[in-house]
Amino acid sequence: MYFHFLKSSLMEVTLMKKMILLLSLLALLALPVAASGPATDADQLWEYITKVDPYNKWENWPDHKGMQEGVAPHGPLHEVFVNTAGLKKAGWPKTDGTIVVKENFSPDKKLAAITVMYKRKGYNPEAGDWYWVKYSPDGKAAKAGKPAGCIGCHSARAEMDYIMVSDH
Ligand code: HEC
């Protein structure tokens, strides 16, 4: 009787162990999805940077605080924000999952456009794996993906991971 009890509780323990193993396996499988951020899709990325992890709560680019003067084609004034993944390490290339959001203003400081670079491993290995979007202030994508214009100009800084604003 005692042995029978022992045996069945041992079996229960084994079953529990199996279940725990299975659950941790499932958790591991789910992890990459959670960690990899939004898809390379303009609407999903907009949802992400405005609701899931709002960019206006991020840090500015480290040596580029607040509103700064810029050059064409982005307009005379801008502010650059970078997410936690992007701040993880200084230098190049930036970490997978880095998102850089640049608010572009007109001379009278009205928000004119929002340009975004989102680094997603495997998306475009020939050009730093960046996904590019230009949004209107209300989140409509005017350009998205691998626009030749964005990549062509930013390629001048290919050795700095296509980042123009900073040497850091
Ligand atoms: C003719 C050159 C040129 C083109 C075309 C261009 N950019 Fe830029 N971009 C710049 C410069 C220069 C900066 C540095 C900030 C400034 O002066 O405005 C910059 C900065 C940025 C930044 C801030 C991070 C960084 O690289 O410094 C983002 C994000 C960005 N651009 C996105 C885009 C997107 C998206 C497009 C295409 C829709 C685009 N850019 C097209 C020249 C260009």
C-alpha cells in the first residue's frame, strides 16, 4: 500500500516535471516573438512607437539633445529619439531592434514629418538591415521599406551604420 502510494506520487512528480519542461519549452518558443519587436510593417511600427513603447518617452540621441538644426531634405529643425535597444551600446553597428525616430519641423516649429529607421536582423543585410519609413504627423506612411532615396543618401555613412546625425 505504502509502496503503491510512493510509486504513484513519484509518477506524479515525473509528470509534473514533464509539464514544467513542456511549459518552459513553450515559453522559450514564445520569447523570440516578444523580443523581436514590431514587424517591418509601417502600420505596426507606428502602433509600436506611439502606443506600445511611445517614442516621446525615449531618450534623445546621446549627443543630440532637444531640438536641433538640420539640413535638407529633412527640414531646418529636428529632434531625434532612440529606443532602449539603440542605447545599449555606443558605436557601430547598432543593436538588432534599434529604432531611431526623427521628428522633422518646419521653420515655425510645426511637426512636418516623422522619419524612422528600424534595425531588424535579416531585413536588408546589404544596407545595414534598416527598415525605413517616412510618416506624416498623423501616422500615414508616405514611404516605407527600402526606399532608394533614403538608403542612397544615408549610404554616405555606411561605415557608421547609416546614421547621419551623430558620430556616436
Ligand atoms: C539627401 C540626403 C538624405 C535623404 C534622401 C534622407 N536622409 Fe535621413 N538624414 C539625412 C541627414 C543629413 C540627417 C542628419 C540630421 C539632419 O541634418 O536632418 C538624417 C537623419 C535621419 C534620421 C535620424 C538618424 C540618423 O541617421 O541620423 C532618420 C531616422 C532619417 N534620417 C530617416 C530617413 C528616411 C526614412 C529617409 C527616406 C524617406 C531619409 N532619411 C532620407 C540625410 C538624408
